[in-house]
Amino acid sequence: MTDHIRAAFRQQAEMCRASGSPMTAELLVALGDVIDASTHSGAALLSWPGDPIADALMLRLTGGLHALARSGQDEELTRFYTHQKGDLPRILKRVLKDWDDWILPWLDSPPQTNEVGRAAALWPGMMRIARRFGPRMEWIEIGASAGLNLNMDHFGYRLGGVVAGDLRSPLQLMPDWMGADPDVSDVIVADRLGIDLNPLDVTDPAIADRLMAYSWPDQRDRMTRTQTAIAMAQKSPPPLIKGDAMDLLNPLLAEQQAEGRTRVIYHSIALQYFTEEQRMAVRDMIEAAGARATPARPLAWLSLEFQTQGAPLAELRLRCWPGTGVTETLAHVHAHGAMLTWVAGAV
């Protein structure tokens, strides 16, 4: 009965190793071996009723363990996370027993990350939109989480041989860039809004700590980026609304934007959490809004999503209205934005 859960731990471990986190992979392999039903959390894991991979079950657990390590309350676990030394199976078996009440609530909801590295792909997409329609925009982000990427106009970028964005920003993104350099254009964000089922208010220190816990501990650069973006969001909180995109998107798209602004709908690694019917509904709503677009009030849809389950890279895609509404592939992108191959032609 539990074999598929233990197999899912090994499968998730391979996915984490392939994504550059050998420490998380090591944790998952050990966890898959030592978990048993003697604790409330262990019993919940081994009797999980859904798809453990689709539900990110294992990453719920590693998020809780990382939060405990970061808190310093379990010195031995903190030492392992800091130095990666010790008898890991023994440490985890003890921690799962001693901190059962701590760990169990972490299984209640999926990990909520806000990967700032993806802005390195989204930003050249925004510059491409600006080159086509002009610099003034209003943004609507679907699946915004803490809204860290709603502040991407305050980040700096080195994209191949060009620099863009705010070069004085404390957050500078430099992906491993392949392909032609993107065209650099000014982007002026006149309005912005994020939608999420559970938006995270990082001005609350506990929520900021929870967001950090979902970052993989051996990816130091990624953790530093997230921490810097959180600090920026704490100073300039992005506007977020709580709710389902199925309910909120249509009314937002029905509101007429100011003349001379491009309305941009964007999302990054978000639609995979929607059902197929929901994804089609999002497409239909955006296409209906696109049919109403005019040269004075254009619409753009910028998406960074995996096109098939298990695909190694996400695709950055763009559709614009008025126009043909043809989908243009701009880039192939690592899930965390660490590597990007730009394939778009000239505007």
C-alpha cells in the first residue's frame, strides 16, 4: 500500500537532483526510507489519498523540515542543514518523532514559491511588448503568490551581451543566456495587480520565513535572490487580491484600460496547477479580451509554462492583440530561470 509513496519520494529526489539540488535529493531519499506510520505525519504521508507528485507532497515535508532547521530549535538538524554532516537517516527518524506536531500542519497545503529568477525571462518578454506597443503598461499576474515578480521593473538584468532594467537595484539577475541578445526597450508600469488563491503578505515576518523555507537550502544564490526580493517587497508591497482567476479575471479584463497603455496578462509556472478545463477557460477569457483590443488599448499575453508534463524546460510565449493573435515562442527556460535560450526573431 505504501510502495507508491516511497517510490514518489525517490522520483521527487531525481527531479530535485536534475534541478540542481543534490541536498534536497539526499533528504528525500532518506525520508522515503525512514518514514513509518508511528507518527501522525508519517501516517498521513503513507496514506496520502491523492497523487503525491502532483500534490507536491514531498516538498510540503521538506519545506517544514527546512523551516525547523532555519528556526534553530533543533540544533542537530540545523547543523546538518548548515554543514551537511551527520547520520542523516538517524537524524530524520528522530526529528520526525520529536517534532511530529510541528511537521504535520506543513502537509495541509502545497508549497508556495515565488521564483524571482523567472523574471530574467519575463523581463525581455515585457521589453518585446514595449517595442511593439510602447512603454506604458498595466500588468495583471495570475498566480502571483507573494507578488515578488510584480516588482520586476525594479530589478536589474544582464541578458547575454546587454543590460536592462534598474542597474542600481540590489537584485541583479544574470541567467546563463544563449541565443541572440534581446532588444532593450523602456518599460513603464502604470498599474499592476496580482491574483492568487492564497496571496502571501511578506510584510508579516512569519510568512516571509515560510516563503524562504520552500527554497532549497543548497541553492544559496536562489535563496539570496528570494531574500532580497522579499526585502524589496516589504518596502514596496505589490498589490495583491485573493481569489480564483476563474472569478476575477473576466471582470478585470472587462475594465477599460487607459488609452496609450498595453494591458499585459502574465503568469509563470502557474497554469500547471489548473485543471485542463480551467486552462481553457483562462485562454477563452484572454482571447475574448483580445478581440476587443484596439491600437490605442492593446492586449498582450505573456506566459512561462511547461507545455507538456515532464518537459525539461518551460517555454516563454507571447500573444498580442490587435493583430493575428498568433502565439510566438520567445525562449526555452529553466524552471528557476537559471538558463535561457532566446529563439525569438526581430520585432
